[in-house]
Amino acid sequence: MTAPGKGALVVRRRVHATANELFGEWTDPANMGAWMCPGDIVSTRVQMDLRVGGELRIVMRDAERTYEHRGEFTVIEPPTRLAFTWIADATDQQPTLVTVEFIALSESETELVLTHRGFPRPEVRDRYRGGWTGILERLERHLQAGRS
């Protein structure tokens, strides 16, 4: 995990899955809702219009409150790249950009590279570091459970 460039956060993870499988997880609202749950989040509801310019809405809930994230797809290149804007209270309702790349390493392993840029302040980026890391860990557990 590195943070190159001003305000950018990059999280890299080798995942035992194909690029097609990972792209599918990121573009299926029901699947995404199962693993897009960082920290104390107990449930997530995802709505998406999967096309460039289409809307993305993710509502996360913990024991006490609801967190809404919204954005718009800017890049959809199956199965290698997906990008969308990300607007939330944590970003001061300012648009940031999330890019997820899927780099095939073998027939069954892919490197997932998530880059989130455009944070209004460094401390916001630092809070997202733990969130995205936890989300990718849950994604891996979700994939493993599906294979069991």
C-alpha cells in the first residue's frame, strides 16, 4: 500500500480469483453489498446503473447511523478497469475518484489495484486507507466462502 502523488491513496492486493470474477464482484449490486462493509458496518445496500455516466449509490449502516456514498461511473472496461466518482460526508460532499484495476497474474490470481484520489484533506485520505483495506479483506473472504 502506497500513496503516490498529492492526495492519492493506492491499495494493492493479490487475490485468488480471475480478473473476470473480480470485475463481476464490483459490477453486481447484490455481490457488492455482501462485502462493501468496512469496520463496524453491518449492512450495505448498493444500487447502480452500470454504464459510463450511470449512477452509483451505496448506503452503509452500522449500529447507530447510515452513511450514504454516491457517484457516477466514468470508466467501464471489462474485465480490467472500473472508475467512478465517490461523494460522501467524509469527502465534504466533494467528488473524489476511485479507480479499480484488475491485473491478471496467472489463470487464478489477479492483482487488484484500487486508487482513490482527490481528497479534500490528507486526514480524509488517511481515514479511507483503513476502510478500503477492510473492504478488500471482506471481498477476499466473500470469494473464499463462495468456493466452499
